[in-house]
Amino acid sequence: MGKIKKVKNAIIMGAAGRDFHNFLTYFKTNRNYNVVAFTAAQIPYIERRIFPKEIAGKRYPRGIPIFPEEKLSELIKNLEVDKVYLSYSDLSNQEVMEKAALVIANGADFSLLGANATMLKSKKPVVAVTAVRTGAGKSPTTRTVAKLLRRKGLRVVILRHPMPYGILKKEIVQRFSKLEDLEKQNCTFEEREEYEPHLLNGFVVYAGVDYAKILEAAEKEADVILWDGGNNDLPFVKSDLHICIADARRPGHEVSYYPGFSNLMMTNVVIINKVKTAKKSDIRIIEENVRRFNKKAVIVKADMTKFVDRPDLIRKKRVLVIEDGPTLTHGGMSFGAGILTAQMYGSKIIDPRKYAVGSIKDIYKRYGHIGKLLPAMGYGKKQIRELEKTINRTKCDAVIIATPLDLRRLIRINKPAVKVNYELEEIEGPSLHGILNVFVRVMRLNKIKNRK
């Protein structure tokens, strides 16, 4: 008589996105596992929730609790956990192994799920845009790709990497087609930063929790699905064309961060971005790493052209610079388009740290590398009010808003403010226009073959 196979108790470590996707694609109906908890990290205010029974399914009639990652050791012991699955992104290889060591030291196995276990297959052609690190330039690249595909007569629907930070059962499938939809769904700053530019360009965006349902809905109104990645995570949908962004100002990160390194290995196209403000030696390091680990990838060099709506307000003035929050926090950047714009116009950058209040003050303590910048953090109404207060307390002549989201629409700023917009500028290598032409020709040829 054979041994009865023991159901393994599992914890999924996440940050409200990849963790839920991995559960739904791999664990939900897998009777070899009992998921006893999620843990949450990176994003504030996402722990101490319940992954609801309405999404978790009949095997989990009470839903699944979500705990702070700091409780992982005691959870492993108290819940008799056999395996822990790391399911979030933009961690250094060292950080991944530190988490593995913690899990192993507490008696559980440590695991990562592969692409085949979690990638959905679409009925429509898919272009995926990913990166090796947060803040490398996915957003302007995705906008460029979307416009180029539309010019070829294709209906493009964008699937954005998940950011379900609210009431999960209300965010199973989210569709955004106009700015008012952002208000209706109580989107955070991070969500608005990613969705708003696409909506202003006339594209429909889908996001949420259950990407099988999201993909099915998007396919009904698309000729092409465009995956807009988050952080440096892998695509949730298997792509026909994969474009990965590397950051010329962070050489070596393309091979030392999880899972961005995997993106570099599997991609068709590598765009080395921000080359105008990077050292030539750093660009060469990235080129050598691409050739070493992905010989088939096409390399394109690019930068981001910056546009300021009222440059007269900041020229040689004392300015507060506001940059994208996630890029500065878990993305690890110490400057971005806002600082470069201030330098371009001879502005004096005012240090906002002594004016910071509440959770904004805490951000500076946690991420000491940020320096004389203000991260645009807005996870909830309380934090938005604290951001507003920090801005208005800062003694300066003007504010530079260098986030994808125009903060002037959401908060009251008591001093002149300018908006920096940036778009991808191709510098060297095969053009995205040409690369997408080949993709579209193959796509249409396959469609003709399928008809026959």
C-alpha cells in the first residue's frame, strides 16, 4: 500500500500583485498545497487584509490572511509551514538569498515559480514591455509601442501589472477608459501614474487581481495585447515580442536583481535607456552582459526627452523636486528626470526632508539614499494629505513635478508648479518602428494561415 501524500502548508511572500497571480495560476486548485497565509512587503498599508473567499475559491471558505513579512519566522512555526514561495519583484540577488536563508533556518523549503507555471496564454498576439529594475523607463517605452501599433491600424489594449491595494473583491477585473474611472476605483498615486498617461493617449487599460478573467475581457476589444510590466517582474502573459529595458545609469543591475535578470535572458529586444546621461564605460558593461547572457537579443540605445510646460517658473529659482515614488524607494534611484530638469535650468534644489511630516518623514528614514528629493507617495488619503502638507511647508519658489501623474489635479500646491513630461527617444540601433513592422507582418501572416 502506497504512502498517502501529505498536503504541504505554504506561505506566499508578496507585495499585492505577483503573489495573488501565482496563487490563482498555480495554487488555487492544486490539492498538493494548502496556502495558509500571504506576507506583504514593499508597499505600505497592504498587510492585515484578507485575500477574499470570493477570489480564493471553495478550498478557502474563510479566505487567506495577509500578514506583514516581518512575522514570517513565527508564521512558519505557528502554521507548520512546509514551503515558502517568494512572489514579488525588484530584489537584489543578495536580498533573495537572505530571505531564503531565513526561511531555511526556520525549517521550511524556499521556492521560486518559473515562467511556464504562471504565464497565461492569449488568443491574441502579445507584446510585453518589462525591465531589469524599477524606474528604467518602461512607461515611456510602453506609450511609444502603443502609439506605433495604433498607427499600423491595430486596436491596442493595455494590460498593466497589478496594483490591487484596496478592497480586493472589488478589484477582480478593472477596466479604465477615461480619467473619471480612476476616481470611481479610488486609485492610489502609483496606479494613477501608470494608468493616466495611457488614458490621455486614448487607450483602454485593464488591471486588477484575476488576470485570467482580465485577459479574457481585454481580448474581446483588442487586436493586440500590450503587457505593461511593473517593477522588474516577469510578464503574466506569454509574449510574441518581448522588450526589456535596461538602465544605463545602473550598470550591472541587469544581472544582479530578481527577476529582472530573467527578463534580460528571455527578451527579444533590450533597450539600454538613459544613455545621454550615462558613462560610455557603463553602457559597455550592459552591452557585454546582454551579449553574454542573451546573444539573440537585439540592442537599441535610447534616452528620454524631457518637456517642461512652464520653464520660466523654474529658471535659476529655488525649487522642490518631486520624483516617482516607487523609483526612489524600492527602485533604489537617487535622482530622476526632475533633478536633471532642475540642473538644465540652473535651479537651486531645496532639501524637503526637514519639512516632511508623518509617513513621508518615515520614508526618508527607511530609504536614506533618497536625499534632496520628494517621493510622490500616495497610498491612501492620509498619506496624500501628508504629501500635500510636506510640499506646502517646503520653502521654495516653485515645484518641479517629474512624475507620470500631474499632481496639480489631485492636491493643492501653494506655490507655482511645473510638470515635466518625458518620452522615449531612440538614439542608436534598429528602430522600434522596424521591429514592430516585422512583428505585425508575422502576426497578420499567422492570421491568414489560421483561416486556411
